[in-house]
Amino acid sequence: MISNFFNPQPHVQPQPKSPVPSPFFMFLADQHTNGKSSDMRLVDVAGDAIKEWDEKPSLQDEYTVRSLEEAEKYNLLMSSNNQLPAIHQPQANFAFDSNGKPIPPERPLSGFLFFKNDCYDQAKRENPDLRMTELTKLIAQKWRNMTQEVRDGYHAKYQEAKTLYQQQIALFEATYGKI
């Protein structure tokens, strides 16, 4: 729409200039330098990279973390040398609601919910006439009977998800303020 072209939404802000590349640009550079596309021009690689970027949110998270790490290294270097002011943290790609308000990241699943998600389809196939609440009770009983080592694996998944969530929420709050 023409009105949107000439009047951008109020939540769209220009990115601060930064020597640290954006998460997508880091991904694009990796795609260009890997073996299969190193002989292609960067412009030719970009179309495929955009599709892959949009289809895999885990890539966005991975490269956002990498970009944040690079920014922290740069900030540390610059603050220790007292040469230049530290840069702003790179902005992540957060979703916006219909009013243009940014939507914060969702909290991570617990270890039990990771287990439940892994077991639910099989339990539904084995007990097709049970309701969801009854299936959940069945899965909870299975969880209680699991060895501690197996449960620890699911708790480790939760800890990884929690770490990622804490990084995302810190970035969200640095970009848009406290929730």
C-alpha cells in the first residue's frame, strides 16, 4: 500500500550503525563461504538463504546468539581500550501484534512437557478413545516411573531452552524496555 510505503509503522526504527553484522548477514556470509556456493555471487545465494532463514526459526536463534556474542566481545574490547563508545546490541526479529506492539518471547517448556510432547502421539495411537486429560494422566504416570537419568535428559533440554529464553528476553527488554 502506498500509504504504508510513505508512512512506515511507528514501531519500525532504524538500526544503529554497528561493526557487528546482523544475525541474517552472518548467516548469509556463512552460506556464501561454505563449499557449495563459494563460487557464486552473494546476490545469487541471497534468495535461497532468505527462504531457508524464514523456514528455520532455530537458525534465527542460533545466529542471534552469535551476533550477541560478537557484540559483547566488541563492547568489551572498546570499553577496555576506552576508544569508542560501546555499540548497541543488535535487534532480534520479534513479532508484533495487530497494534504494532512487540510480542515478547514465550517461556520455555518444562522437562515434563518436553517428555509429554515426545510421548503424546504414541500414547494417542495406543489409546485412541482416551481424552487428552486422560492421556496426560497416563503420560504423567509414565514420567513418574522413568529413571532419574532419563528425566535428567529432559531437564537438560529445559535448561538449554531456559538459557536461550533468558538471552532472548534480555535482548527484548534491551530493545523495547521491561515487559
